[in-house]
Amino acid sequence: MTRTIRWASLIVISQAAFFTEFERFDRHLEKLKGTAPNLDYVGICSPNYLHDAHIRFGLRIGADVICEKPLVLNPWNVDALKELEQETGKKVYTILQLRLHPALMALKEKNCIRTCP
């Protein structure tokens, strides 16, 4: 049995959608309401100070959330996210963004030499 994963990101999985503006993402979800399956995951790649609000939004729309570090700027906000996870039955997953790691920068430069005009 094949399962299609619905994914949206504020930064490729089957049936993915990409948004750079939160308002457009919210509007897109409103248009889909009742016509498409719920999202399985929301990826948060917004500025750090917006992570908390965007994570809360993702949980409230019924999606698991994947967010780069830091999840929140203030430690006490983690408890509120844990409560929201319990209320919604959805989870928050975190990743460490290594875009400035020397090995990754070298790989990017090497690939750009081969592929960039």
C-alpha cells in the first residue's frame, strides 16, 4: 500500500507546496479546507523569532511540525508547546541547520564550480 504524504513548508515530498509568506500559506489552507486531505507535516524555516508562532499554527491545523533550531527564543515557551502537542496529538520535531558548516560550504562550492555558469 502506498501512502501519499501531504507537506507544506514555510521554506520533495509527494504533493508538496512551498510558501515564503505565512499569509499566503494560511490562505492556501483555507482554500483547501474540505477539498483535500489534511497536511501530515509542516516544515518551519522562518526567522527564529517566528518559530514559536508558526509551530503553534502547524499543530493547530493538525500537522506534525519539523522546525530548525531554535524552536523558541524563551525556554518557558517549550512547556506551552508540549501542552499543545498533548492537546492536538501532534508532534514537534527539531533539526540542526548546518548551512555554515565548513564541510557543507566546501561541498556547495565544489558543486557550484561544476554546475554554475
